[in-house]
Amino acid sequence: MIGSFRQSMSWLHTWTGLVLGWILYFVFVTGSAGYFDTEIDRWMQPEINFKGTGGDQAAMLGLAEQRLKQVAPDAVEWFVNFPKSREPFLAVWWLTEGSPETGKKGEWHNEKIDLDSGEPIVTRETGGGQLLYRMHYRLHYIPTLIAYWLISLCSLFLLVVLISGVVIHKKIFKDFFTFRPGKKQRSWLDMHNVLSVLPLPFHLMITYSGLLLLMTVSMPLVIGGSYGFDEEGQQQFFEEVFAEDGAHASGMSAANITMSELMPMIESRWGQGSLGYISIENRGDQNAEIHAGKKGFDGIATAPTLVFSAVSGELQRVVNSEVELALAAKFYEVMTNLHEGVFAGPMLRWLYFLSGLMGAVMIATGMVLWVVKRREKSVKDEHGSRGLRLVEVLNIGTIIGLPIAIAAYFIANRLIPAGIPDRADVEVLVLFIVWGGSFLYPLLRRLPLKRKALTGMRCAWVELLWLAAASYVFVPVLNLLTTDKHLINSITQGDWAMAGFDLTLMVFGGVFAIAALKVREIKNEVDQYTKELASNGSQGVVQ
Amino acid sequence: MANRTKSVSTTSIISRVVAATVGGYLAANLGAIVISYLIPGALANAVGVGLQISFLIYACAVLWVFSARSACRAWLGLLVPGICCTALILLLMPEGLI
């Protein structure tokens, strides 16, 4: 477009990166948090007591079935999830029957069961970590379909930004080891490069697999080309691809055994405490089945599963690994598993989290770089062009405002009284109000200063970074003041998910404080420089 | 780098943005459908391959649109393969689809 191929790519990289940067930053931040969704869930429901993952599973199943009989006697499916490292509590799930006439689909409900009383644990209503996780692909307050399209389009252009970034990058391997701190624009560029190049495989994988996860929504015409463009065709495709393992209901009712009756057989085969889950499908039907899955398998390798008839109690088959998948399905499976990282143990999960955050900081530094470059061309203009001011406000509001808003979400979780109507929605509302405020702040900051817009914005950078630091340190403190699930207790009990949450937030507080100090240094330098310029009116160029 | 660049007209940029987003999307769909027709074996597999390759076609189309010398060439570079794909699709389409 402009000059050489590389120059065109540079233009494309700069402008696409700028236009989509803010939304992609949101996706990366909330998506990274999503790798710890169940841990955040737990932190946001401090009513659940940590009892470890051991215990007599037969007794647990007894409690679970007793509760399910009470609360969901007519459900078509029951599912009992035994305590695991990431979810150290007993949970029951049930699927209500859909009605084919009204087209209403069955719905899943769940409860967590107290192991001592057998009663459901009453927790505060919260969106939890699931909400942050869900936001990274379906946003919030807008229709799902529009969100999917928007996210797909942004992901596609992120792929383009990544490819063009590689093209314009002459010394991709040299820059791997190059970081020149304290050199203004060069430092920002180095930081941007290091954070892009080092985790580049992750960035490419996460972007492409993200596209795949939404492909049936974003590319329906491709399915239509073979299956027809009506809803029926799409449906047929899904049935062929996602053919579910398991028998269909026969429609003939039959008496079922309980899941507990099979426990001796399962335990004699696998040993005690070996179950991950047990479920009964098509309850009350001739073809009802009980599935028992082994503990310790999530994601890529399917758990070895014993399938029993729920009528005769006979073992029907043992599912040991995935069914042999066709090429396309296999590739899809691998990519989406890599994206979700459900299989990841603690170490790998941290790596995922950090890689995602590196993506977020890559985007943030790229957007800061945009401003710094343009700023250096017009150092004397402290008012800044309209475009520069707009980008600066959006940068501040997004890059620091979003983390502050997420901290506010956690704070709201502890301060909003349990039991008020739509409590979960109020928590989210707090998140968005605080986020909105962080766009207003840099706009209004210059008023008390009686100075130019950009001066105020530099102040806003530093002050909001301090606010972020303070709010992240405040969350564990508030946790200590309002619950018994604070750091001291969780460490002594060995509840590392809870302790990890508090500790991680404190580290974040520290990182924001360091960032505030660094940015204040830059601010002071620039303030000094512009003051000198204004006083002697000399023509000056930075560096 | 920046000082050697000549400015680009707004019309050219808008034209390219439309070509990249809308044109690229259509090209990706057409290309993916052709691919799904050409892959032998199970239908669901062929469509699955087409779906997953479609994003690479889309990305390449965007890169092409912004690297072409003029907006006209950018559009042409999408139209010609697009027409070829459409012709192939009409030829290979399963009967009774529309």
C-alpha cells in the first residue's frame, strides 16, 4: 500500500493494532483470568469450607443421591462430581427435561453439598470467575451472536497483526535478547518486541484456536455449502460431527438401580477414592446408563469410563480413550484443548496465565508506543491533537482501568450483602461503573491543574497506577476483615487455591506499584522537558 | 521509514478496509466451500477442514488487500479468485442444495 511490502505491513500492523487493541486487551485480560476460573469461583464463594479432596466416596455418593432425590426427582440426568484439586467440594448437577413441543431445552442446575450435613451449601449469588472467563468471548450486556461475531472479527485481525508484526520485524531472533531500559521509545519498543516474540507460538495458537472455537457461528456458509443453508442443514452437520457417545432414550420406562449400588463393584475394580464423577443418563428409561469416570483426567485424554446399564446393573463397556477421530475433528480437538488448557496441571496453568498476561502487556505496550511515537513529533504541543488525546484517554482507561475494575468486582463480592435481589448482576455493574470512571478520570484530571490536556493525562497514568496497586493489595486485606477464608487460615489448612488468590493479588499490587514508580520517573522527565521548552521557547527534539 | 512514505487518500483506505473485511470474508467462505468440495471422504470431515482453513484464507486476503499497490488492484485480486471459486462451486455443488 505504501512503498515496500514491509512498509505496507508496518502501516497495517500499527493501525489495526490500534483500532482493535482495546478490545483485544480486554479479551486477553479476562481470558487469562479465565485460566483460574474455578479458583476465582471459590474465592468469590467463601461459604464453602475447604475439606480436602479425600474421604469416603461411597458415603459422598449416598449424600448426593439423597439430595438429588429430594430436589430433582424428575430430572433426566444426574451428575455427581467428587472433590478434586481444583474443585475441592462435592457437587451435584441435574438436567431438567426439555419439552419438544415448546422447543424449550432442558437446563442444568447444580448445588454443592456439605459433607457433614448432606445439605446444600448456601453461597452468595455471584458470577464468579466463570463470568470473567465468559466475558472474554461473549463480552457483556450485548447479544451473544453480535459478541461472537465481533470477537471472531477481532481475532482474525489479531492474526493479521501478528503475521504483519513478524514481517516488519527484521531481527526477530536478535530482539529476543534485546532490552534497553531507560531509553524512552526504544524501551517501549523493546518491551513490546520481547513480549511478542517470546510467546509468539502461544499468541498464534490462542488466536487461531479461538477462531476455531467460534467457527460454526462465524462461517455458517461453509457448512451451508454442503448441508444446505437452512437450520436443518446446520443441525445435521452438528449431529454428524458431535455424535454423542451413549444410548438414546427408548421411551419405555423401567425401574433403575441407584448409583450407590454399583459402588462396591467400581471400588473393587479401581480401588477406593478413584472416581472423578458418576452420572446416570436417561433416568427411568429402559436404556438408562450409569457412567463412572476415573479421577485425574481432564481434557485431552478422556477419563477411562465404565458404562453400566442402570436397569440390570451389568457392565456394558469400558471406554478407554477417544474414539478414532477424522482428521478435521482431531485437529479441532487438539487446537481447542490447547486453547482451553483444561488438562493443565498447576505449573502449566500458571504458564498459560502468564502467557495470556504477556499477550495483554504486548497489546498495551503497542498502544503506548503509538502515542509515544506521535508525541515525539510534536513535543511542544502540550494540548495534543484530538486523535492523540482520544487514544491516550482510551489507553489509560483500558490498560489500567480494566485491572482496577476487576479488583472492584472482587471488592464488591465481599461488600455487597448476600441475599439482595440480582446480586450477581450488581457485582458486574460495579465492575463496569468503575471501569467507566477510569475513562472519565484522565479527561477531568487537568481541570484542577489549569494546564494542558496531556499534562493531566500524565498525572492520571501515575495516579491510576497507584490506585490499581492499592486496590489489589486491599482485596486480601478485605478478605481478612470479612471472612474466615483469609490468608493465614488458608495457608495453615493447605488450601492453596484460596491462598494463591490472595498472594497473586498482592503480587499484582506490587507490580502496579513498581509500574507507578517507573511511569512517574518518565512523567517527571517529560514535565521538566516541556517546562524548559515553554520557558525559553527554544526548538527542541527529544533525545 | 515514516518520512519516506507518501500519504494515502482516505478513499483508498476506506475502500481497502471494506475489501479486507467484507471482501476477505466472502473470499474466505468461497475458498473454504471449494476446499470442502474437493476433499474426498466423509462430508463432515471435508466441511470441517474447509471451516478451519477459511481463517487462513481470510488472513491472507487481508494481507493482500493492504499490500497491493492500489485499491483497484486489491479489489481485483479478490474478485478474480472469487469468481473462479463461485464457478467451481456452481459446478461441484451437490444437487438440490438451493
